Amino acid sequence: MNLPRAPKQRWARATLGLSLFFAVGAFVYLALDGSLFQGTVLAVLILGAGYWEYKKKLQEKRVARRYEAEAEEQRREDKR
């Protein structure tokens, strides 16, 4: 079954953008404080976690759509 990509992933993209915003803020704060290395590490960790969550949400959406398609197909077969 070849399902198209989800056209609207607003919540997933919003959380990814929020983690990007938070990572930049943490980096700038720590860089201005004189801890450039710690700011970089924290920003990378935050971005990694945000990206992981983004991919997880997309995967959950794909699985849900696949189950819905299978259930719809099963309903059609039951009607025959």
C-alpha cells in the first residue's frame, strides 16, 4: 500500500520550530555568558530531541493512517 505523505503536519512542525527556537535561545544565552561549548552541546541536544519527536509524530500519523485504510478495506470486504 503506497500512502502519500501527510499533507498537513502542523503540530509536528510547530513543535520542531519551538525546539529550534528554544535551542537558539539556550545557545545565545550560554554563549553570551561565556560558555560557548556548553551552549553548543545544549543546543545540539535540544535540536536532536526535537527532531526525534518530529519523526516520531510523523511515524505515528503514518501508522494511524495505515490502520484506518486497512479498517476501511475490511469494512468494504465485509459488505460484499
